[in-house]
Amino acid sequence: MMKKILFLFLLLLVSSANARPGFLEGLGLGPSDEVPPLVEEAFQFSAEVDDANTLIAHWQVMEGNYLYRDKLRFEILANDNVRLGNFVLPPGENKNDETFGLVEVYHHDLALKLPLNRPQAAQQITLKAYFQGCSETFGICYPPSVQQVDLTLPAATAASTDSLAPVPASETISNDNNPLSEQDRLAQKLAEDNLVQIFFGFLGLGLLLTFTPCVLPMIPILSSVIVGEGEKITTRRAFSLSLIYVLAMSVTYTAAGVLTGLVGENLQTMFQNPWVIGSFSLLFVLLALSMFGLYNLQLPHTLQHRLHQLTHRQQGGSFIGVAVMGLLSALIVGPCLAPPLAAALIFIGQHADPFLGGLALFALSIGMGIPLLIIGTSAGSLLPRAGDWMNVIKAIFGVLLLGLAIWMLERLLPGWLTLMLWGGLLIVCAVYMGALNSLQIDASGWTKLFKGIGLILLIYGALLMVGGASGSHSLWQPLQVIAAGPGSTAGQPSQLAFSKINNLDELHTRLQNTQKPVMLDFYADWCTDCKTMEKTTFRDPSVVAAMDDYLLLKLDMTDNTEGHQAMLQALQVFGPPTMLFYNAAGQELRDYRLVGHVTADKLLQHLSSLPR
């Protein structure tokens, strides 16, 4: 406040000096005394016509001053026939500003090319520029400023007004009048908010991600650990095990996220290879079989004895195992990219601030883990202590673990084979539920109910087996291929037809050889959200119709090659699912990126907002 008062006082002095020569000298402030320059002197703005369709806006920035990148904005006045096109703002320098926090600024002269949309006839326009800057020399910030310049546009040819020259595909277009994408908006909040706001904001976002593929698969894992404790489980111990699992998961998300933001590579993709996924799936199968009572999983007696001597408690081994399971689960089971996660990674990558970005990621993962903590702790109080009910509950969680193993193997196996695995699991469940057993005359109502449910599972499991053997991939319509007949596609739902690319060169070529708007989809077999959208969003008839005039490109990064990684880094994408949109001139609409799972309605709404 004192700086602002002093600044206003000095401005009054300068104004008085301009009105009455010798005023400053009369106050004892000679010409040699330092006085902050006026805003027009600190940031000298000018504009000129470059060609019929382009203006050049220029600022001369006095030494010791800087302009805020996000405060620059332009407007055309006095002519409704001329409109500004999208323009490119060059990257600025990172600065920890007292007023706005971590921002991008320009310390040196700045020149911008502003494309125009206009008719052919000569035009008179007024260019209005909005900006704000500060003085490092005097430690003051100028108020938001406006300057305008009158310009005369020469007559333009028809060819020059029909289209603008395309820019390289690596460039993006940005305009402050466009709405920011969700992840960019969250990244901006990271730069502006304080630590408390960031922590609780991302904690709430983590809670919203609870019922997504990021978290849902971890519920049966943690629950099976609690159930596996058997009759000795208590509420306190269930809470301890759950807390260790959640904290381990949070540490993994935070560390992996910070490293991803700093080095530009999504570390979760490193664990999405057949050997890692296959090994983890085998572990779930072994845990499931132990739940059925086929054997007891435990360490060799010698190793148990040594572990007991080290920790003085047998449960120490369980705590270590739960921590390891939490660490691995975050990397292998639920690899997903959601807007809040992308926002933190964008912030870390742009500002190289791993502490602030890591805090956001830790809060996000804690929010995701709170429901796990509640579920795991409640299991300790709800589980029966003895009797056959405990064996039934263990068997239920054994089935869930087998289902989780099949769900993970879907990333590796063909669709028809996973369909047969699901069918086999349902048939085995039906047998255990007594689907093939004879009912006694005096059978209870519960027994009849279980047998009825078992019969339904048996029939549906058989349909899945038949559908899989016939080449079907649909879990909900397994006989679809048979109904359509051999070689027929009539029964197949309409879907978006993508052309695959593998590197940046192929992307540039496709953008240069088309006059259509373009959508680029980042996909991987191990990305659960990607496969879900492939079966739902991209098959929605309204979406298919709305994107009929688009060139649809897809980068399938299942193998995560060096070319894929180079493309991710060049386009500043952290992984699938991500969708990029380009206009017909080959320019990316940077503020319109989509990250994470997108429903058909959301995609339709998004498409309607795109500038054409």
C-alpha cells in the first residue's frame, strides 16, 4: 500500500513538473534525481500495417521494467467488418511476482503479428491494446493500461482474405478471449492461489476422481488385504493397514508426477508392458486362490522368524506388504490422466516448481485415497469374526481379485479371449452358488435365491463363451457377431474412423495435406478410459455425425516407442487419454484440449464451441 501511495505521489510530482517547468527543482528534486517514468515511457506502444491481412504490435520496454504476458489483449474499434484472428504469444520468462505470484513476463522489446479477418475493400480501423507492467528499478507496479492507434488497411485480394498461411504444426494459437481448457485453468490457479487453497482445492478434486478407473480397481485390492487378516482383524488394525496403503499410493503418485513434470515422460507408461501387467495379474490370481482356501500364502518359516526378530511384531511383515502393494497399485493398476493431474504436471513442466506441483499431486492422491481409507476401516468393524460367513466373504473377494486380474489382462489380450475369460469366471461362480445342485424340498428361500442367481450367471457366462469363440468383443452383446452373420457389418454400431500416425513427421504431413479441421486422439490399450470412450463416446451416433467433416488421427502409444515419447514432449502431452484439435489451417487450438474421460454430451458441447 505504501508503495502505491508513493507511486501516486511521484506521478503527481511529474505531472506538475510537466505543467510548470522548474517545479521539481523548486522542491529540491533536480533533473539528476531518479523519478519513475510514466507508463507511456516505460512501455512505448506502437502498431503498423505489415500487409493487407496482418498488423504488427510493438512495445519498447524500458530497461528495468517488464510486461505481464497474461495481461496482453487487443481489440478492434470503429469497424465491425474487421476482426482479429488468433495470434501467437511467445513464451515469456518465469518470475515470482509480488502481486500475482509465479507468472510469465517480458523484460525486453516485444513484437506480435496479429492476423485479421476482413473484407477486400480498404478499411480504417483503431487498434486498442490492453497491457500491464511493473518496474523492478523502483519496485512499483503500474495500473492496467490502454493505448490505441489509428490504422489504414489497404485493399486486399480475394485469395489473401480467403485463407491465412498455415503455421507449423508445433505452433499453437492462443487468444485471451478464448476460454481456457480445464487443465490450463487449474494450472493457472496453481500459480495464483496460496498453499492452503491449493491443498484443499486439489483434495476436493481427488474426491471427485474416486469413482474412476484411477481408484475403483484399488478397492478390491485393499479390501482383500483386510479380509485376508481373518478373525484377528480389528477396526484399529484395519485403519492402520488402510492408512499405510493410501499413504504409499500417495507417495507414488506424487513422486511419479513430479518426475513426469520435470523430465516430460509419464512414468506410469513404463509399467504398462506385458511382463509387469502379467506378473501383477498372476499375483492377483494367487491371492484369489488363497481366498478360496486352496492354500495359505505365507513367507517361509525361516524368513518369518528373521522378520519377527527385526520388527518384534509379526504384523510388521503385513505393513510392509501393504505398503509395497500401495506403491505398485498406483503405477500399474490405475494409470490414468485426468485434468487435475494434467494441470499439476503442466505447472511443474512450465515453472519447474516441484514443491508446489508435488503438493497439489499429494493432495489430489490423498483425496482419492480418503474413500479407500473409509472402506478399509469400516471393513474391520463390519466383517464377522468367525463361522462360515467369513469363508463366504473371502470367496467373494477372491472373485473380485480374479475379475481384477482379467480386467488388467484386457490391456494385453484380444477382445474375444478376454470375453471367454469373463464367461469362465461367471460359470465357476455359478457352480459355487449351487446352480447345478439339486434343491431339497425344504430348501430355504436364500438357497433358492442363490441357485436362481447362479443359473443366470451360468447362462450369461455360456453366452460370453460362445460369443468369444465366435470373435465377438462386446461384453454386453456377446452374440452380436453371430446375429449379423459371417462377413456382415450391419449389426456393428457406427463409430469414428481414425487414421493412425506414429510420429511428428506423419502428423505434419497429414496437417499440410488437408483442408479439414483435425482431431488427434492419444490412445493406448492399457488406458482404461481410452477403451471405454472407444466403446461409448466414439460410437455415439450424434458424435459420429458431428465429426463427419473432421480428419480423425490417432496415436496408438501402447508400445510407448521413442517416436511416441518424442511426440508427447514436442506437443507437451503427458499421456492418454488426450484429444488435440486443429483448425483447417493446421494450427492447434491450444485452449481447447481435452484430457481424461469425455462423455458424448461433453464432446458434442466442446465441438460446438470450437472456432472454425
